[in-house]
Amino acid sequence: MINWQEIDTVLLDMDGTLLDLHYDNFFWSQHLPKRYAEIHGGEPERVTSDLFDLIMAERGSLNWYCLDYWSKRLNVDIPALKREVAHLIAPHPSTADFLTALGDSHCETWLVTNAHRDSLNLKLEHTDLARWMQKMITSHELAKPKEDPEFWLRLQQHWHFDPARTLLVDDTCSVLDAAAAFGIRHLLTLRQPDSKQAIREQLTYPAVQHFNEILPIPRRENVGD
């Protein structure tokens, strides 16, 4: 599926790609409505429905991912509420083996996420992702979400990489579409971003359920042998 000899840079999404999306889905669809109703009152089902509509209206924008925006909009401390269920943060089972293989390879490994910095910091507290990354970039730093082709242009302007020799792994089709429009050649997605939801079928891009499907990766000393 992947010719690792053709890749120098690996750009990795975080939520739903390296980490199980169950934490995020549970927080926004269940924990936040419950706590919002406890804080501000309201009938739980109506609160859940209203919050869903508010959140979905921002889908694909930088606000969608911005904890500061939602804290102000909803008048709740979103980072504090996210910490209440932080025990659910977990890598996908094959993430460690994949990152270890990348670390032993010739490839540079970058974390490229739409997550707000507070959310990223929380995930880094509960995982060891940082140890594997040469760079960690959030879309808030570049003022565009990854769904926007401008994000990828700004990323390249700040930190040079060759799109023709770059692999992006991301669970969101619109992000992959934007990266493809920019010219990133190698694109891969996940069949099951959320371990509690069904495996996705008929995806637009090449997909794996577990990263061991794209292992092994040639070790650094073996490249060119």
C-alpha cells in the first residue's frame, strides 16, 4: 500500500488517527450536554439537541476546534470539563508499534492537528506522543483549519516539506481532500477512528484499520540497501 522509499515526511493527525476518537465523541455528545445541564439547567434531551445544532453549525471551521470559543459561547470551562473524562484518552492499539517503526526509519514524523493547544496539551499529558515527533503543529498556529488548502500552503511556508514525498494520515475526508488539492501525494485514512463505532466502508482514500497493515517500515540503516 505504501512504498516507504518514496516518503521523507509523515504528517500524522491526532484524534481519530493516533488516538481513539471515542474520548472526543463521548465528551461532546454526552459529557458536555450532561454537565451543561447541571451548570445552566435545562431538560437534558433538549440541551443535547441544542448543543449538537450549535456545534455542527461550526463544522469545518477553526471555531469547531477552539476550546476558547466554546468556553465563551457556552459559558462553561471546556478545558476543565474535558479533564473530568481524561481517563478515556487512549491511543489506538497499533499506534505505539507504528510510531516506533517511524522513529527507527529515515522519515521525519510531524504531528499536525486541528486540536486546540489546551486539548493537545491534555492529550500529551496522558500519552507519550511527544517523544516520537520532530514537530507538533496545531491549526490555530496557522489560523486555518486543515480542511482549508491554505493551511497546507502556510505549513509548507513555515516548515518546508516536499508534498510529492509526504504521507498524510488523517481520519477526516475533507482534510484529505484539502491536502490532495494542495499536492500531497500519499494519503491514508482510518477505517475505525472511534473504537466504539462501526468500521467505515467505501472510503474515498486508501484505508487501514490497524497500522500494522502498513508495517514494516525500513529501518534507517537499511534505506537504500
